[in-house]
Amino acid sequence: MSQKIKKIAVHLVSLPVAAGLADATRKVESVGYTVVRITTDQGLEGMGLTYHEVGGEATKALILNNFVPKLLDCDPFATEALWEQFFHYLRGVGRKGLTFGALSAVDIALWDLKGKILGLPLFRLLGGNKTSVPVYASGGWTSYSDDQLVQEAQSMVAQGYQKIKVKLGVEGGTKPRRDIERMRKVREAIGPEIDLLVDANNCWDAATAIQVANNIREYDIYLFEEPVFADDITGLAKFKRGTDIPLGTGEHEYTKFGVRDLVMNNAVDIVQVDVARVGGYTEIIKAAAITQAWNLKFAPHAMEHMHSHLVSALPNALFLERLMMFEEITNNLFIDPPMPTKGFLAVPEAPGLGLRLNMDFIHDHEA
């Protein structure tokens, strides 16, 4: 018997982060999630989310006012039809940004619900079979002193991570020589066996980024992320021509069309789209197919518990990213979520996403 959507709840939760935390281009004051719960007429509930540092209130309002009325009484399996409906309904108020964060959260909840209705974990619904996937630790902020940066890198390795990522662009990207020296210190501190990834968070022009890349190349850099502004596709392509360090980008792309443009302009090696931004599972599957067609690697941005199912299923997926600044809120949002062990994260085998929301935490911290 088919099920219909009968109830939708939306929650906004946030926590402050350490004072002064910053990358090359912005300070971070808080992190949080917009959580969507979709319940059917037979009592099954699907959960989806998107995240925010700013703008969560707008995302929640958009879902409540513009998604909820059109979702009631719909078939939760109609993910393609519903995605297309909302894509066109909302295209005038944003083909990137918060609109797609909202759509992503709703779509993820529908996929979680589909898995629960079928009694299948999402990775098996997507065709995967890996029950444990690699994950790397991501932190190393530019606001850290050199000693703090080295200490965090060593702490990541001590926790069992085989891959770590740190930030470039100290003092707003105005001191590239310091960045080069900081990478030397990090490499010396973690040794030669740990994969080192770097992230410039959009801070440079292509020429400066190429100079930095070629000066840190000797420290065996696995990936150089967002060396220039995410929308500077010409600059990304120029960077890619100027160094042999693999170029990662895509976390700020929304929909398959953004991934298509990166690929067609030869502006990426490792595609890093995010299921909580790009448009949910319905859209990230298509984005991933583009990477496969062009023989590129896929390594989704953040949201490791959302992405573990996808990385399990995709043959060209490399690993997950665990953002250290989200650890506190993530570990509180879910009840006993999988935790990294020796650089791997278990993929839940319970139906759907296999995650349980901590409603006590949500109600205590709800905005």
C-alpha cells in the first residue's frame, strides 16, 4: 500500500564556535543545521538537513512557507517529480544558495523515508556494498598560530586519521610566504606517510595560487582546494594548467549544471559537491555521473554521515570529509552516530540514513 506525506516539521539548531575562528576569507561565529522531518500517513518518518553558518532562519522559513504546503499528500517516492517541481517553482528566488539548501534538506528527508519504507539502508538502495569508507579530518584554521596549527595537525593524526586538511591564506591571503612556511612545519610534524590536503577558501587570484602551489609542492600535497573564487572558472582552469597538484572544488556549486561547467572548462580534478547544497540525493547522483563520464574523482564536501552512503556506492569516490568544527553539534544532533576509527567511518546498515535524531537536544537548542 502506497504511503502519503501527512506531516512536516522543521527545526533550526545552532551552536557557537571558538572565538576568532577564521579561514582566509571569513570569520565563523556559529554553525548549525536546519532539520526537516517528513512523516507519512503510516507513521514512518524521514529526516533531512542542510547546514549554515549564517542564513539558517531564511532556510527554515522558505521550507515552512513554500515547500510544506506543496508536499502534503504527495508520494514520498516521487523524488524526481517533486525535485523538478520545486526547481521551477523557486528558480526566480535563487538558482544557488539558500534555496538549494532548503531543497536539499527536503530531498534528503524523502530519500531517508524511501529507505525506511523499503527497509533498506540508503547505500544499498544506491547500489553500494562497502560498509566502511575512508574519512579525513578537516581543520587547521588560518587564525591559528603556527604552533596551534601544528598541534591540531598532530592531534588529527593521533586520532587515527591517515589524511588531514589544513587552511591556507593567513592574514587574508596577504602573506603567502608564511603559508609556505606553515606547510613545511605541518609536513615535518606529521611525517611523510600522512596525506596532506590544503584549502585556500577562495582567497587568491590564479597567479598567486600557482606560485604558492609550486612552492609547497615539495611537501607532497594530495589536493589543493578552492585556490581562487569559486565562480572564477577561468582562474580555476589557469591554476590547473599551472601546477600538477590535483585541484579540488565544487562545494559551492549547486545542481548538475554547476558541475557540468567545471568539467567542461577543465577546471577541476576532484569534484567536491555537497548533498546538503547541490540539491539532495536526487541531484548529487547526477552530478556524480558527470564526474564518472569524464573520469574524474569524487570527494563530497563535509556532511560525512549524509555522504557515507554515496561514497559506498560510487566507484570513483575517494573519501569523506569530517569538519572538526562541526563535531560538537553533529555528535549532539544524532544519537550514537558512527565515529571515525583509524581513518574510516562505518556506513549505517539500518534503513534509510540509519541515523536517529536527538530530539531532546534539538528542542533545547531550537531557534
